Amino acid sequence: MTNFAKRKRGAFFAVLLIAVFAMALLPAFGEETSAAGLTYKDYTYELDGTNAVITSIKESVFGEVEIPSRFGVIAVSAIGKEAFKNCENITSVTIPESINSVEEGAFSGCIALKKVTFLSKNVQFGSGVFENCKSLVEITMPKSTDAISNRMFFGCGSLQKIILPDSIKSVGESAFESSALEEIAVPESVLRIEKSAFSDTRLKKVTLSNGIERIEAGAFYGSELTDVTIPESVNFIGENAFAKCKLTGVIMTAMPETVEKSAFEKGDDERKQLVFFGFSETDVRKYAEENSFAFANISCRHDSGEFEVAE
């Protein structure tokens, strides 16, 4: 047999071996192929390169769900747009470490969903991921996620508390709007709180860390905040950012460069009930007086970093 014939025969067997190997992998890619896409057990998915993106789950699934990290030999890397939308019988979800993306509306309308646990460290979120999950009370967030997306927890009427990871840089537009959130600590990593992020919530306590630069329009509109400390790092407060709140006290040791119209809007009979606490030599006093709010001078207790009304 000539060398050419040997090479040709070797190439033939190589192609045959690859074909056999590919045939062996078919069950791993999905138990069957349907009009909806590939399926694996309760899941329908599509391929993104060599990884699986979940596109839906069987309506019959109920109770506690642990999403697998692999479909056979295929790694599951993402939960697709509206993949679990309106799955009304799921009560908890554990999301594996392999997931790095949860797309728009993935769990929106899951009205029985109470608990979500992320084992992943870094996940990118689309908008409205948990929108109108009315029973959600507990969520463990990925430790390295850099943003709370727009409308992520909009309408979550049972979510009273959440711990934001130190990696978060922004809280998206309407992220917690119309939720049951009562308190939150915004970490130093956050630079921006977007429009209506905490509007119409039950928020009574917020800790804004030094580092935040912008508080956008309506960010805390209609919440139940009674007092707030504005960090010196803030250089912009948008229109109606704290309007219609129950504010009685604002500590502001430095005046932001821009405070838009009606940022602290109150009715005429309520204006004197809101006291701005600041240093007399700053523009805080001027702002309070020009807008018919009360003002009280404060001094700093350097040993504790706390503020007290000056004698």
C-alpha cells in the first residue's frame, strides 16, 4: 500500500471516529430536539458556542428547583430571556456557579417564589429579572456582581431586606420600586442610584456610603424615610429624589453641586417640619432658607464620626 493510500485510509478512519464520537454526544446535548429547541430533562435550551442557555422549563415543575450546572457534558452558562416567566408553582431556586448571565425577565411573575440562592460569584443581570415575584422574601446575591439592573425587584411585595455585595457600582432604574423593602445599606462601591430606584417602597432606613456621586430623579420618591444623611461625595441630586417622603431630618455637611427642583418637595404646611442639619459656613443653610425649610447647625464629634446639634 502506498503512503498516499495509507494517509487517505487514516483520514477516513479519523473522520469516522469523529462522527461516532459526535453520535455518542447527542444525548448529552438533549434528550430530543423539538420545535422549541433542545431539551434536557425538564429544561429546554439552546447552544451558545459550546455552552447551554436555558430558554424554558416544563410547566409541571413545582416546589424547590436546583438548576443543574451541566446538561450531560454541556456547561449551563446562562438563563435566557423570560425562561421561567410566570412559573407559578416554583417556591425556591438555587442557581449554580456555572451561571454567569440571567437575562431579561427570567423569573418575572413567579408569584410563589420565596427564596433564591446564587452559588455564582459574578452574574450579569438583564432588566426585570425578578419583577413581580410577589412572595420573594430571601435572596443571596452573587458576591462579585457589579450592578442591580433596571426593575430587577420591581413589585416584589414581600421583599423587606437585601444585602448588596460590596462590588455593586450602580442601583438601576426602578430597581426596587413598589417593593416591600424596609431598610438597605448602599455600599461604598456604589457610584450612582438611578431614577426611581427605591420609589414607593416601605423604606424607613437607608445608609448611603461615602462614594455615591449621583442620586437620580425620584430615587426615593414616596418612600417612608424619616431621615437621611447625604454623603459629601454626592454632587448631584435629581428632581423629586426625596419628594413625598416622610422626611423630618436631612444631614448634609456639604452642598452638592446640583440639587434639582423639588428634590426635597414638601407641601407648604410641611416645610418647616423638615430640618436640614449642616455647618453654617456652607451653602446648606442658604439652601434650606431659600426653600423655606428649617435649619440647625451641627458639630462633629471627631472621636466617633457622628454628628450632634450644636449648643
